[in-house]
Amino acid sequence: MNTIFNINNLVRANVAKLKPYSSARDEYTSNGSKMVFLDANENPFENGVNRYPDPQQRNLKQRLGEVKGISTENILLGNGSDEVLDLIYRAFCEPGEDNIISLPPTYGMYQVLADINNIESREVFLTENFQPNVPEIFKKVDKNTKLIFLCSPNNPTGNSFQKDIIFKILNNFKGIVVIDEAYIDFSKEESWSKMLKDFPNLIVTQTLSKAYGMAGIRLGICYASEEIIRILNRIKPPYNVNELTQRKAYKRLENINEVNLEISDILNERDKLCKVLLQVKFISKIYESDANFLLVKVDDANLRYKQLLEKGVVIRNRTNQPLCENTLRFTVGAREENTALIDALKSL
């Protein structure tokens, strides 16, 4: 358990004293009675979306909490994970003064959001086996280091970080550790959201874009202590998750068995794809994956990427990432899509 963390030393002074905007739907919460709503200057003609959405997404959070086993007080929802990450920067990092640490190769938005918010981004490359380099991380930490980003399972490598390594970082960092679990539903590892009570400096982010198949509705999830959630709620836009997204997400969460079946199918296809890819002569290595994609090493990534495009198959060329020279990333598709990929690879 982290005993050196103090949230009051991290939150920006202007955020700490900020009085958040109070929307019409913040001031009145329905108790189920039929009411006449004349408070928000809405169009009164009912079409399903003429009213403002619940700014706190109460029903959706309740259902999500039931599925994940987490209290609604520990949940914040955003317009995709990128909005959640941006809120974390804006709440805890002073522009032009503070810094964050990320671990390339990793998700590129950590760097982009640092640049947008005028926050110094310090990079510590993963080790050769794609694990956090703890000694090097703490060499980069100073009094202005507010956030460390850990993407686990990691994108683009696909592997999960070792638990003992994450524990070392959580226990010894005075700032906030953000564990990005966009791909956790494909992993055998348990979510770090189960450790919120033990680590007040822990934020876990997830999404409905991957395993839940809802990339188009843009719903990001943040799990953290009640104190951190309260701070983030102060600065989030009042209606950041629209009505259609809330309805669609709720309906999907009601069909969790269907989601689990799809995850199982993807994992089965991933295993099959691994076996067949080993037969492709110009693929020299397939990296272990806890996600819905595979990182593979090839002879010439730029050439193979172009060849696959010409055959109508779009994949991701990751050769420009640190430690990823001549690698391609294949998302695990439906069976017919994976077959198309294999046929294209074998024809090269």
C-alpha cells in the first residue's frame, strides 16, 4: 500500500478552488415521478433526444458497476478514453511546469495530450522483453513528475506488465499511476481496478471500444478513488456523454453473455492465427499477446505493409516505434477476415 501519496499535493491550485458549472440536470435529479421540465430551455417536442442527457450517467454507471463489481462513486465516464486521459492531465499537471512519464513503445496519445496541455513528456523505453524499466523510471522522476502511464496489456506489443513491477511503481511513486486497460477483457490477468482501495494513487482506464465492440459510440471509463473522481467531475464538460451513447452502452451491458462469447471467439481466432502465421516464411517472430491483436516481426515491414495494402488488407506498420523495427500489427478479425489476411500473406 502506498503511504507517501497525498492528493492535495497533486491537484492544481485553480482546480482545487474551482466552482464547477451547475447544469439544469445537476440541480434536479428525477425521483421517478412525472414532472413538467421547464428548466433547461429545451425543445418540448418529444423525439427521443430533445432533452439533455443525465450529466452523471447514473443508470449507465449503476449497470457498469454491477458488471465490474465497482461502486458508482469510483466511476467517471468520458467521451472516449482520450477525454478521460485529457481530464487527468488538466486536473493534476500544471502547464509549463510539470511532467509525465510514458514507456514507449506505447499508446501515442499520452505524448499528444502532453503536447496539447504544455506538459513535459519524459520517455523511458521498455526493456527488450517489453517490461517497465523501474530503475530508469525513477531516475526520471522529480518533484514535478505528476503522472506515470502504464498501458497493460500494452499497445502495440500486446503483452501485460508483470505484477511485481507495477507494485514497485505504485508503492514508491508520490504521484498518480495511470494503468490503461483498453485490452484487459482479452487478458487472463485481473483488472487493477480491484486494487483501488489499496492504492489511492491508482487510476485505471478502460473502454467499450475493443471487447465490447462499441468504438463508434465513444465511451471511456475511469476507475479511481472517490477523491480523484470528485476532482475530475469538477472539470468535465456537463454533458460529455450524449444520450444515444448512454442508451447504446446500457443495452450492450445488459447482454454481457453475448460480449463474452465474442471475446471467446476472438481469442480462439487469435490462437489459430498464431499457428498459421508461423508458416509464413518472412515472419520471424510472433510476440506473446494478451490483447485482440498480434505484433509480428518480418523481414521488411515497409515493403510487406505496401504489399498487403495492394491486396486490400489494411494492417498497422509499427516499424517506426522504439524496439519495434520491422514489425507489423495485425488486429484479430472475424474468421473470413483472418482468412483473407493469411491468403494475402501466403501469396507474397
